[in-house]
Amino acid sequence: MFATNVGTERDVNNVRRDFRRVIKAAGLNSAEWTPRELRHSFVSILSDGGMPIEEISRLVGHSSTAVTELVYRKQIRPVVESGAIAMDRLFPGTSETAERSPSADQAP
């Protein structure tokens, strides 16, 4: 993701130093920002844009969506909620019915 001028991989210390320089130039507190924040922003933007969790998971290099959901649960939540809303539109009244009716393992 962060390459040198000749295209080789940057050393982690150089990335941090250059990142702090950019943060300072932007007038932000460099103690509050790290390159990792970019990763969270990336996931948030994709999630808000409606990208499926499976694709986000692949892009951030996770082996499964479970890891993505665990690490980025705050960023992913809007996508999960929008999916639930879509299901409610497709199957109106089913969630209310399930809440009101006793479960199979309860006595009538």
C-alpha cells in the first residue's frame, strides 16, 4: 500500500514518520492518528457504500467474514442493519409475529 519512489515496499518506521508529517501539515494531532486509522476509514467507507461484507473481508485480507465482523463491528453495523431492513420489507410482519408468538419449547 505504501511504496517508495521506486516502487519498493516502505519500512514501517518510514511510513509512520511520513504519516506523522502529513497529519501535522493537516493540522491534526499526530498522537491521535496512526496509519491504522486509514484501514478503519477504508472499511467504514466501503460499508457505508453498501459493499458486501465478503468483499470487504477479502480486500482487507481476512480469512473469513467473522474476523472482519469482529474487528470492524462498529463500521459494519450499518450494512447489517440495512440488510435487516431489506428483509423486513421483503417479509413484512414476520418479525412482529415471531416476537408475539411463544417459542416451540415454551408451554402454552
